[in-house]
Amino acid sequence: MTRPPTAAQRRVIDSADPVTGRLRGTEAQLAALVKRGLAFRHPRPPHDHFLTPTGHRIREAEPTAPAQAEAPAAGGVFAARIGGEQDAPKPGPARLREVRGAWQGLLELRRMTNPDGATDRPCGWERTHLVQAAALALEAAGHPPAGPDSEEGYQVRATPQPEAVAVREPDGARLRACAATLEEAGWQVGEYTEPRTRARYLLASPRRA
């Protein structure tokens, strides 16, 4: 997007259901939001309209600073903290709102794209964005990611195995807490030991059923 939503569009966005992102408005208003990528029309009856992840981020932004809602994260889209980044977003209320909006948007994407509308297991997008999907589940649950110069905190990394990511966290209790969060988010998780370093880590894969 290159410009902020109009005042009328902003009112429709702000009045969306805080959990599902379901929208109410005129057909013209809803169609305009769909055209701008802020909403989508559900393919199944009654064909309601819902906020996209971008729409959720705008809704969660400070109402007194609408221009900030147009400022995406590095790379032009929201990026969950995978741990160890050099240019990590600053923690604080704005980041919390962004993460919460992204997680709610992902749950709605699950409901829209999983054949049975289930939100308790990952969807197709997550299976093609494994690291970001697992990192979002961890960050949204409040787990601290590792900083650029610190090994404390979680780190999510790709692996040679299909549909599997590795999660490392040097603290054993926090590693098990990460496992519990991922399992609750619909991932299959196993704990393993590095042969060389003897460090414990997780392998996590999206659950299919």
C-alpha cells in the first residue's frame, strides 16, 4: 500500500470483531478494502468479509498515528522474531500490538484455508514459511527471542528435513515451554540432543490432523 485508508475505511476497520476480524459495512466499502488487500471475502456462505493480516495491523496501530500503520517491518512485510537478528524490531507496546495482530490474522487464515475451517493446526502458508510460522507462535506467546549478541532466548532455524524447523533455547525450562507453546499451536514437537555439543533442541513440524 502507498496511502493510508480513508476515514470511512478506517471506521470499518476499527469496528471489526477484535478476535475474528469480521467486518461490517456497505458492499462498496468492503469491496474497496478487499481491493487494497486489507480484507478478504470468505469463500463459504454467508461470504462474510474479514481483515487480512495487514488489516489487523492497521486496526492494532495507534489511532492517533495512522501513518505508522502504513510503515511495515523490514522487507516490506511483518516478520516474526526468529532470534539472533542484527536489525531486530524494538520491543514495546507497538511491537506487541503488531505481533498480536499478526497472530490473529494467521488464525483467521487457518480458518479460511483449512478444509474444515480448523484453527488448531497450521495451514498451507505455514507449511511454506516454516521458520516464520514457528517464530510467530513463540513470539505471540511471549517467549523472549535471542538478541544479536546473546545466546539467551529462542532461535528458530531451518533444517534439511522436510517440514521441520529447529528451535534452540539454552535454558532447559524455557526450551520445554517453547515445546508446549508449539504443540498448543498445532505443531508436532520432539526434543533431541546435539551429538557434538550435547545441547538440547527441538524439532517441530506442522501437524496435519
